[in-house]
Amino acid sequence: MTAETHLQGKEISAAQFFEIWHHYDSDGNGYMDGKELQNFIQELQQARKKAGLDLTPEMKAFVDQYGKTTDGKIGIVELAQVLPTEENFLLFFRCQQLKSSEDFMQTWRKYDSDHSGFIDSEELKSFLKDLLQKANKQIEDSKLTEYTEIMLRMFDANNDGKLELTELARLLPVQENFLIKFQGVKMCAKEFNKAFEMYDQDGNGYIDENELDALLKDLCEKNKKELDINNLATYKKSIMALSDGGKLYRAELALILCAEEN
């Protein structure tokens, strides 16, 4: 079955949702925009018409919002609001636990319990279990394992069997995912280490809120196309959520600003 065929159905499984997302996010950057989004909207309308089904109210509102704009952008969360399903799986995207990037950062710190810089399958499984419990849903362990595997398939962009901060951040609505902005300003390891030492002015091995403020102001000034200095307070608050009692160590800041080197 094709992704377009899935759009004809009244209910979509977790696996079918993954297939739809993978099909339309053709460049794998974690969101649909431009032609990807317009193709999805066109094929959604065609598929529902072919199946003799009207657009649901959610679908109609979605089409009205994004159908006539070329600069729209949606993530997995937004797609989950549109496609109907009876599966608990999509509750992850509708759950109100992750309301903002700050909430997300705090959640990351909790589940990256070994401070490895990524969440492995067991940590992810715990994350999903707790998320379902908050939604008052109980599922069998075998189903939880299935959902964990699907989440890895959906979010693990580099196929290393674990999720990095920017990969799991796809749980956030696009407008809340400030990490998308920082993708374009990441530094190589050498540049990052030099910057860390420069802004760690007292040389105590961590960056405090004032030092981070100075670093972010300079980044915004140098990268005006990607970063908006008017959002400086939000950037700072979200990044400091990774800190240890106000101490932002090199490893945590590297999650935001240091690019992986192949």
C-alpha cells in the first residue's frame, strides 16, 4: 500500500503513520514544507475524495491554514493532529507534557539519565511508558516495545539505534522547536571548543547565564537569517534548562552548538 492509499482510510496505524511521514518528508529534515507540504495536501484531498470520504474538521482546518501558502512548515506533531487513528501511539504527539522547548529540555535531562548525550532504546521506552501513563493509558509491554521501535525508525535520522537531542525534539510543534534554528549555526568541534573557552570568561569549566547571554547575542548578530535576537530570552531559557543548577557544562552546550563530525 502506498502512502496515498493510507490517506483514504478512516484509521491509520502507527506503522502507516510512519510510512506517510517518511514519504512526504522526502528530504528527511524533520518537517514538511514547500512542495512536500503542498503535495501532501493535494494527495490528502484526492485520496479522501476517491474513498468517498469528506475531510474531517481537523483536515479542513489544516487545508485552510496551509493550502494557500508556500512558506508553511509542519512537523510530526502537526501531522498527528490531522490524521485519524485509534492507536495510543499518536497520544505521544497530542500529550500536553511537552508544551515548550523548555519543557522538552527538562524532559531530556530526566531521561538521558546517564548524561551520554543521547537516549537509547531502554531510556526511550521509559519515556514512552511515562508519557502514556500521564495520558491514563496502560498498554502491554510488547506493544510498548513495538512503539519504541517505531519511534526509533521515525526519529533516528542517522540510524545509529539511539536518539540525539535534535532528533527527539521532533516531538515538539515546529514553532516551539528552536533547535531547528540552531541547526544552521552549529560549529565544528574545534570552533566550538574555542568559543566555549572564550565565553567561559572565569575559566571555571562551565558557562553561567550571563556568559550564555553574551554568547547568544554574538551568535544572533552573526547569524541574523537563522536566529532572531528578539527570541534571545527564549533561546537562553531553553538552553539553561540543560544546566546543572545554573552551570552549563561543555557537554550540554555541545548538544546545541557542536555539529557531529563524520
